[in-house]
Amino acid sequence: MKARSVIHISIIGLLFIVLIQLGGMIYAYKAQMKETEQSVNICFWMAFTETVDDMVNNLPYPDGTRINMIHYPERLNLNRAEFNNRGMQQTAQVLRKVYKLGEFPLDKLDSILHKKLEYTSIGGDVAIELFDVNTGEILKRTNSRLHTSIVSITSEKAFTYKDKGEAVRAIVVFPFADIMRNVVILFAVTLLLLSVTVYVLVLQIKSIVRQQHNLQEQQQNFYVLAEQMRLPVGEIVSEMPLEKWDFIEEKSSVLLGMTEETLSKAKAEALYESGHKRISLRTLSIVSITGIFLLLAIWSGYLYQISYKRMEFKVQDNFEKMFYEETYYNRYLMYWSVYKDNKVVTKVTGNTPYVDRFLKNVRNNYLEKGYHLRMAGIVVYHIYNKYDVNPQLHAAYTMQDSINNNAPSPIAFSMQFADSAFALKLCDSGISVPIGVQKLKYPSKELLAHTGNAHVGIMDMTTRLLPLDKDSTECVRGIVHSPQGHIIASIWYMLLPLGITFLFICICVGIQIHIGHLQRRLKQFQKDFTYSMIHDMKSPLNSIMMGAHILMSGKLASKPEKIEKYKQLMHDECEHLLALSGRVLMLTQIERGELELHKEIIPLAPLLKDITEKYLLKATKEVRFMLKCEETCSVYADIFCLREILGNLIDNAIKYSKDEVEIILSCEEVAGSTLIKVRDNGIGIPLKEQWKIFNKFERLSANNRKSGISGFGLGLSYVLQVMKAHDGMVSVESVEGSYSEFTMRFPLN
């Protein structure tokens, strides 16, 4: 992939992440404000109820005195929360209108609301406003320095004196600047690290592209050098019988200088690539990626913790509602049906004159006329906050104490009722997870009874213990099993941008690993290429030049056997250079479409026999050939090219084998093609490298370094190109450490 494309894709990816995160932040802000508004309203009504209840319990009447009867027409079909809210507003007006209490205690309401909001992890400044509903005029405020803004939430209103239009409401202003500062800092740092990561990747990819370009340039220079070398080497060969050693030395020196020039460019580039720049870039990239992972983990953990606390509050609240319903609808109704002489849960000692008048008025004006009212008494109970709980739970404890104290026989807490009511309450709150209820002995926490799974895992959520008697020897608690899925699902809109960022970083990690692998491969490719130039071009030219210099000096005049040895060595090196040059020339012709093939029908049996005999004569280690070819088997090909590619495969078989080499040459005609196979007992080719061995300048570098085998990796590429020129194909089958078998398929004439 081009560097420009990578840059474009990276910028688009960054912009996409920025847009996703901004969209997620906006969506999260709206969703959180909506959810927080609901929580503020719940806390406000709880605080309002407790404030009114505290005002009732401070009246100068004995415990059990009814001071008010809250009521509403049954046709309105209000739920318990609505009934409670309406009743507390009625009671607030009665306290001021009938019992002549002073102003509504805004500071008390403010203090209780603060505690409720802290429990639900809702921070920020709070103010309670007393205002006129008719005119909107603010009559009094607990926090005069607080100013409303777009980040403030106003609760529902609660009447304190409806006849006068006086009501209270809560204003909660979140520390939006602090929150946004933290979010923006986190977002900016994450974006900065992402930008650094992408920038480093782009620089590394550019470096790789430049390195690949330089390698291609070196390869092209090698092509040119190999072609330019063909004629001078041919002249050296032709002058050797004439013993013109000075001419041969001069020619070889010129060729050696050309080789040194090409080689020095390759060495300079390798030296530049081995600098510290790439290492520093890689280190910077690793640091950036690690930092992003840490930030994502911290941010995800923070979001999860906040969501966990809010769910914990909902679970506790619903468990307390369940406890009230079980106490009232199960144990109290059972107590009522069996012991009818106990008419109320608490001992009502009497009514205030106002209540008596109210009941008489209701009886005369409503009940006798067929109206149906739902009513409940508000009773003075001075032991307020005995359990430090909200009024609903306080009422449940009061009923429970009355039942436990007055019932001649115990009425047991119903685990089945509690389980069903708890599950229903949670479901109404949007929480659908496995739950259970446990009855425990306190303080040993011995399990007495349970519903659902009795085991409480470290991932489970538990409520606070609620006592079933005054001494708290038996308690119940709710269990929510594995709420993590629900918690994560509830904040998906905040986790989605983090997930996309995490995916982007994983892709960057994958690219980084690929870049590292490619850099190591190119570096090794550079080393192998330089080594091959030294071994296959520079060393032969050095040998020729040194041999010519020694022969020209006359030092070996009295040693004819050494003279012949030097001549043979020089001749072999020239043949090696001519073969290399010829191979490069033919590859160039094939690539340009200039190769002319002179095809003819060639009997394979005599050709293979001739080739094997020549290799047996010059073999430097023990080689055995096995021929499996019928006399009638033939191939339609260019004889020169066929000899070259067969020789190349046999060369490889000998080079990449152990001390004892066994080569099987076989041929057969199959399905309109002639197959020629060359199989050895050599070191084999790893499966992961078999796909690349037919590419130009590709070699089994690790094996070459171990065995000292050199080469430019042109041989198999040459075989492939020649086979394509013949409209044929070549394939390999190999098992590492066992064998390699190359199959050439020629079409029949």
C-alpha cells in the first residue's frame, strides 16, 4: 500500500474516531441528564417526605396521635409513589394551615436532599427554592449564589401550601466545568496519542517504501552490472589461451571497480537503515499505544464504576420497596385477618380535633353519598430515624414491630413473596437479571433460607441487610447475580466510542507487528543481497585478477601443475559470471517480451543422461542420480533453456543437500502434458516460505547463512519465467528436513 493511501486512511480513521467520540459524548450527556433528572426527582420526593415526616413527629402530641388523613378519590387509581407524594403535600399544608407551624424548613430539605444525592453519586451544588406557582416569583432560596444554567436540573414541584400557591423545588447544578475538563483532557490526550501513533506508523511505512525503492534500485543496478559484465568476461575467457594476463588483470580490475561501486551504494543504504531513527520511532509508537490502552482501561473502569453505583442504588431502593410490600401485603394483612381487634398497625392513641372534624366531614359529605376515597392516617411517632432510614422503610419497620409485638404467634417473612416482588420491582426499573433473596442469622451470617442460587459470587451484587426483628438476629438481603452484562448494556453509548478506539488501536498494533516483520525481512534481504554480491561477483573477479597477476609475475614458471590449477580456477569463475550474466539477460528479455524461443522435440532420456554425467564429473561431494524416464518420452521446448532450468534445479538439489546427495530425475506424459520432476533428499523448504521462493531475489536466507550457500535468488525465478514462456508451469512439494520435489509441466506439441 502506498504511503499516501496510508496517510489518507489514517486521517479518515482519526476523523471517524473524533466524530464517534464527540457523538458519543453528546448522546451520553443527554442520556445521563435524563437519567439524572429521574434520580433527582426520586431523591427530591424522598427528601420532601422525610422533611414532612420530621415536622409531624415534632408536634407536641403523644405517639399514636393521628394529625392528618391523606386522601384521594379511588377513581384516580394512583400508585403508591403518587399517593405518597400527594399525601405529603396535603400534610405539609395541614401542618402550616391547621397546626400553625412556621415556614417550611427549606434548610432541612436541603440537608436531606444532599445526603440522598451523595448516596446516588450525583455531585454538584444544590439549592431549594420556595416560589409562588401563580407568579413564578422566588420567595426564598437556600443557596443564593447558585445560578441555573444548561447543566442544571430542576426537580418536580411539591406544594407546601397549595391554597397560597407556595411550592418548593430543587435545583441541582452539576460541576460541568470540572467534568468537561476531565473529559476534554482525557479526550485530548487520547487523540494526541492516537495522532502520534498514526504519525509514527506513517513515518515507518514511508521508511519501508523508501527502503523497498532503494532495494529495487540496487537490483536494477545489479541487472545493469550483470549485463555490462557479459562482454568483458567473454573477452577474458577468449584471451586466457593466449595468456594475455596483463589484459585479463586490467579487465578484471575494471569489473571489480564497477562491482565495488554498486556494492558500496548497497552498504551505505544498509548502514543508514541500521540507524537509531527507526528504533526511536518504534519505541515512541509502543509508548503511545500502551498509553492509549491504559487510558481506555481507566475510562472504561470509571464509567463502569459510576454505572455500578447507580444500579446499586436502584437495587437497594427496589429491595426496600419490596420489603415494605411484603410487610404490608403479606404479614400485616395476614395479621389483620387473624387478629381483627388490632385495627391499625401502630397503636392509634387518638385523633386531633382536626382529624375528628375531617372524618366527620368525609362521612357526611362523601361516604354517605357513595363517593369512594382512599385514605391513610398520618400518625405522630417520636422515635423518628430509629433505624436511620427513609419513611417507607421506617413505616415497614413500624408495622413489623407492631406485628412482632402484638401477634400471639409469629408470622414468618415470606421468601416466595419477597422474591416475586423484588423481581417485579427490578423489571419495572429496567433490570432483568437473575435475583435471589436470602434470610441470614446475624452477625454470623448463617444462611437460614433462600430463593434462587444460594451461592454469592464475587461478581454478584448484594443489598444491605434488613432486620426482621428489633434485635436484628435475623435479616434478609437481596442478591443480583452477575449484573455486569446489564451494567455494560446500560452505558453502551459511552463504551461504543471506546470500543471503536480500542479496535483502531488493535489495528495499529497489527500494522506495527507487520511493519516490524517487514523491516526485519528487508534488513535481512539487504544483508543477503550484499553477501551475494560479494560472494558471487566480487570474489570471482578477485580470484581472476589475483590469478592473472600471479601468472603474469612468472613466479609459477617452474610449477606447471599450479599454472593449470590457476587457469582452471579462473576459467570456472568466468563461467560462473557468464552463467549469472546470461541468466540476468534472459530474465530481462523475458520481462521485456524479447525472448525468442527455438522450440523442438527433445528426447528426454539422452538429455538427462548427458546432464547427470557432467554433474558427476564436477561434483564436490558424493552424488547419486536415479533416472526414471522411458526412451520414448520427449518434450517440446527450447534446448538451451531446458538445459539451463534443469541445471539450475540440479544445482539447488546438490547445494541444499547433505554430504550424500540422491537426486531422482523422472519424466512422464500425463493428460496432454510432459512432466519432468527433480527430487532430492535435501534439507527441504519450510511450508511458510514455499510461496515466495519463485520471486526474484528470494532465498532461504536462514539455511543459506547456516550452510554458507550464496546466491541472488534468481534461479527459481528464472525457472518460473522460462516455464511461463513455454506456456507451462512449475510447482514444488517439500517437507522440511526430508526432501524437495520440483515438477515442470510442459504442454505437448
